[in-house]
Amino acid sequence: MLDTKLNCLTTFHGSLPHKDADKACQLVAKYLPDLPAFPQLSKRAYRENMYAQCSEGFPGIVVTDDKIYVDSKQDLTGQLAQFYTDYMANDISRYGISYEYGAGFHTFLKMKGLKPRAVKGHITGPVTWGLTVPDVEGKGILYDETLGDVVPKFLRLKAAWIERELCKMNPNTIMFVDEPYLTAFGSVGMQLTKEQVIDCLEETYRGIKGLKGTHCCGNTDWAILLQTSVDIISFDTYNFAESLAIYPQEVKNFLARGGCIAWGIVPTDAETVNKETVHSLKDRLEAALALFTRKGIPINQLLEQGLITPACGLGPISSEAAAERALQLTAELSKEIRNKYNLA
């Protein structure tokens, strides 16, 4: 399996503002040759956004041109029985992503000439997906006793199917289970315990054979994620470097067991990204790293067991040109850091 000493190579979170799948994949190949990820193109079609793309095969799911929900009023007995049969048999054949839901994914799989060290995939995590996708009454399905049990198991099968397809490109894989909704943990908007969050994540992680990562794009209780079996923690270092640094012992334990940190140091809004340079981002990254080194974590360990990424997904950014600049800065910053610190 791929080592977590990734030495500040680059990857990204998947979403791009493009509608042309070929153009998006060419951009990935140009700037992220070592760890490319398939592009998610929500502006091409609603079905390609982070919630709809993961939905095919879920019992009772309804996806329109602008909405996703579970029709919990219909009799789901047969669909649930089929799902649990598949789950027990680890049969992932019904849980893929069709071209309609993933033009970027299928175009990526057909790319020629790539020689990556690994390929990266991504799904929406069970907490975020289960609390964002509602039933017919508008309540997140993760709170439903029956459907809530299905969510992490379903995403486990979905992750396994995506990873199997990516293995056809390269046997070394990184699968991210993205959890932006974890920023709401501990608020009235999330009625889940720490144990429930961990159980959901671990169930989904069990579908992944390669490295498994999780991205959260804001403040959260990082102690929860750091005590799961996740291999890579990804966070918005540009805006929230302190949010992870306040957990020094948990970070030390995570790194000691071989964990990797994805430093999301390149901003993902057009106005800010156009103001930044490689030099300014290097200074900002080193200032963020100092928050950890002052607490006794060696800088070499932080960088050797690190990745350089944009702060979050690039799908919402205002233009394709701004998205390309973000990827270019990511690639150039990686090269600068790797040269300065003699990373292999």
C-alpha cells in the first residue's frame, strides 16, 4: 500500500467549475500528475454535485434537475432487503456512478499517458450526506432509525466501487470521505454524539483498501477525526490553521501512527487567489507550521507526512481561470517546499 510519507506532493478535493469534462481532466493531469483526482463538475449538471453523485442505488432516492431527497413515504421493503443482501455479500455492483452522474469521473478513467504515484477518489461522508439529504418531511435521513443505518453502509459500498475502478488506473489509491458538515458538531444543528460520528465514519472507511482521508473545511472538534482509523486529515490551513493546532497531543499521536496532514493552504475564492503568490503562500504555510513546531512537533515530520492542497473544493469558484490559478499555485508551492526542505 502507498506510504503516508507523501512529502508535500499535491492533490485536490475534486470539484471544479468546468462544464467540459475533457478540459477539466486535462487541467488535473497538467498540475497534479503525481496524485491526480477525478473532477466533480456540479456546474455541468446537478447530478454531479457532491450529494447527488453519491446517491445512485440508495433505497427510495429521488434526484431531479435541482433537488435530491428520499421518498420515505413509499414502501421501501423490497429495496431495503436488496440493499442488505448486497451489503452482507459485499456486492458493490449496484452502487456505481453512471456517466449521467459523473462525466468527470468516467472521462478521468479513460485518460491515457498518466503515470501517477497514486490516484485519488472522493465521496461525501455519511454525516454530511445523511444530514443534508432529507426525507419527504425535510428531515435529514441520518436521523431516521432505518435509513440512518443504511447511510454509512451504502457509502461503504459506493467507496469500494469507486476505488475498484480507480485501481484499474493505478493499484495505489487514496479515497477521501469528505465531511464539511462536521463544522456543525456540538451545535443545535447536529444531534449526534461523538460515538455516533465515529461509528458512521468507521463503517464507511471499512469499504476502502488504500489510504483513506477526510476533509473538513472549517472549525470542528478535530479530536474526533484524529481518533478514527483515518490516514489523512485535510483542513483549510489558509483560514483555520489554529483550529487543528489546538490539539497538539492528538496530532502527535496521529503522526506517530503514520498519519498524514493535507495542508489546504491555497485559497479557493477568485479575489483572494489572484492576490496570492507562491512566496506569500510559502510564508503563510510556514507560519501555520510554526503553530505546531512550537508545541514540539518536528517540522520534517509535518512535511514528510504532508500534502499540499487547495483549502477546499474549487467547484464554487467564480471562473475556470481562477480555478486554474489555484491549481498552478498549489503545484508551484509544492515544488518550492519540496526543494527548500529536501523532500524526496
